Amino acid sequence: MYEEAIRKADVLVAALGYMRKFHGRFTVVKVGGSVMEDPESLRALLVDVVFMQTVGMRPVIVHGGGKAITAAMEKAGLAPRWVKGRRYTDDATLAIVARVLAEEINGDIERHVNKFGGRASGLHHNTHQCLYGRRLTIPGDDGEPLDLGRVGEVTEVDVPPIENLCLAGVVPVLPSLAEDEDEEGKLLNVNADTAAAAVAQALRADKLVFLTDTPGILRDRRDPSSLMTAMTPEECRDLIREGVIEAGMIPKVEACLTSLEAGVRKTHVIDGRLRHSLLLEIFTESGVGTEIARDERADRPPPAGRRPVVAR
């Protein structure tokens, strides 16, 4: 009659070592895509975050909201414009981006964490801005820079407000918006993957976790059984060159690599649709996705010419 209770106790004991190991350490979790669109997946994720917070870890959530932004633009009669896969952001688009990210999605995540027994607080231009950046351009086919409007990259992270919330047992929730370092009070639309990487680098987080709609990095993207559970940066670069890692997975993997170079200990790409995938990845030996960690024997310095993220 006690078998089920004993099994549950065994699971807790098995996780105890990981709880002690990661107690007091930062884990940055990037949420977006299909996880944001599926209420059940989002609920399970935020329950995981509350669990992490309860056992003494310091989770930090960074989120985007591309589909919700597109839907809000269509409702407002604005047609999205794309430049080489990036959303062109004029002033009208930015107003919608800021409202959807800071007021709607951020507030919804905060409310759900509180509902599940945790504590969360949004950090953005309406509360306390922590991300600062500069405008981003990309090279065109002729080599000339292409203007993306109010699109940027994070160059500075105001760390103390994030740390203070974590020390108080509150989960910081940051949308992918940065204040323009050249125009005070003006915002920039930032890619959520690179924003999460910037936060992880500034915090020197123990882990950076990307929640995706795939099991992780696959040798054959049509075959879930080809999941690569552990990789080094060099193996990732080889698969990018071979075209195995492609399309939307490339910016996630590149964000992982820059984060490792900046001092983040481990990065993970997992399936956010899998119930409790975050806990399974962190608190079990085998995990459920792809872990990318530096080969300590290589110990390469950061590539020359890369501008590091600054912690304020």
C-alpha cells in the first residue's frame, strides 16, 4: 500500500543532490514560441519555476511574444514587415510590441507564478528597466547595412535589481525590450534569445535554458530519436557548417555559445511542450534535451572583436 509513496520519496531523494548543488545559483529561462501559445505548457513551466524558487534556486525568466505581437498588429490594421527574417520595427510597431510584451505577456506570467504559490515581479520600462542596448543593423546582399528600425541588441544589463528580487525570493520576469543607450527613454525591440543570453552572461548564471518546440538538437530534424543529449561548442559549430543546425535553431545555439564564452557554466535546449521538462532537465542525470557545455580542455578566449555585455 506504500509503494506509490515510496516511489515518490525515492524521486525526491534522487533530486536532493541537484537541489543542494544549484541552491542559490542563477538559472535564466527563455520562454517563447509554442510554450507561450499553449496554456497547459505554460502552466507546467511556471509550476516548475515555482518549484525551483521554493528549493532555493534563483530562476530568472526572459520572454518574447512574436505570435501575440503579430496578432495585435493585425488587429490594429498593421501588416508586419520582415527584413531577412527580422521584424522591421517602426514607431507604431514598437508601441504594440511594448504593450504586448510589458503589459500583457509579462503581467500574465507574473500573475500565474503568484497563483501557483510563488512570487514574481516584472522588470521593464513601466517598473524598472534593466536592459539597455543600441540599434542593430544587418548586412544586405550588397554588403551595405540594412535598417531594421527600432530593433536592437543588449549591451548592458542592470544586475542589482535582478539579484535583489532573487535574494528576496521573487522571480524576475524580463521582456525582450531594451532602452536605447543613445536615446534616453526610447525603447528597442530585441530578439528574445539574445536578450536571455545577455542576462545570463551578466549574472554569470549557472544555467541558460531555451524552451523550444523540438526535443533539442537533432542529428535528423525529422527523427526525434536522433536527439544529441550532450554537445561541446566545437561540435555545435561543425553542425552549423554542415547545415544540420539550421533556421531558427541557429540563433539559439549561437546564443548558447556566446554565453559559454562569457562564463555561463552550461546551456540547454529543451522541449517546452513536454510537461515538467525544465525540472527533468535540471534534476535528473539524463535530462530530456540537449546540454551544451564547454570542453574545459579547450579553454578558448572569447573571439576577438566581440563586444561583451556589460553588467551595470
